[in-house]
Amino acid sequence: MQTLALTVPGLVAEVKAALTAEGRTALVPQLASANIESCTYDEEADAGYIYLARPTPSPHFANLAAPVAETIAFFGEHGFFVDVDHDGHLFGIELLSRPDVITKLKESNAL
């Protein structure tokens, strides 16, 4: 698994700043140690998703059909959304029209 911060450091800095500006500072430390589980990209839609490795969900949330509890939108200015699971862990980052990040993911063989 690749570390998010080493693979796309510019995106990590951008996500940290956006989360901090929204008062979501509790999520920021997770970015430093986040590992990329997998990535997807739809060229036609110019949309990608970075799935992050997470701890095993707590038993209360383990069998939920929807693992994402909240999506924090930063699309207008940044072109990404941050998904958080029911336990408060980063689930993934959706990318819209972010060729800079997609290129880095491809160059590092994460995508």
C-alpha cells in the first residue's frame, strides 16, 4: 500500500487546509498516515476516487449497507469531496476534474 501523503502531497496539503478552514481539524491528523487502498478513474466523467485503508469498523456499524456517514464537499473551489465513515475515519476522497492528481496517481502506479 502507498501512503497518500507521499503519493499526492499537494492534494494532502489542500485537503488539510480545506478541512481546517471548515473546522474539521479532528480529521487532519488522519491524512498524515493514510494509506491508499485502491483508486478508480472514469475518464469520460473525469472523476476519480481514492479509497483509503481504514481500521475495521466498530461492530455497531460493520454491517451497514452504506459505509459512508458523511460527505464533506469542497467541489467549487477544490474539485474534491471527502468521505467519512460512521466511526469518524476518513473513507476516501472523490476527485472531479483534477487531472493534476490523476496524473500523480498514475505516475506512482496507484491508479
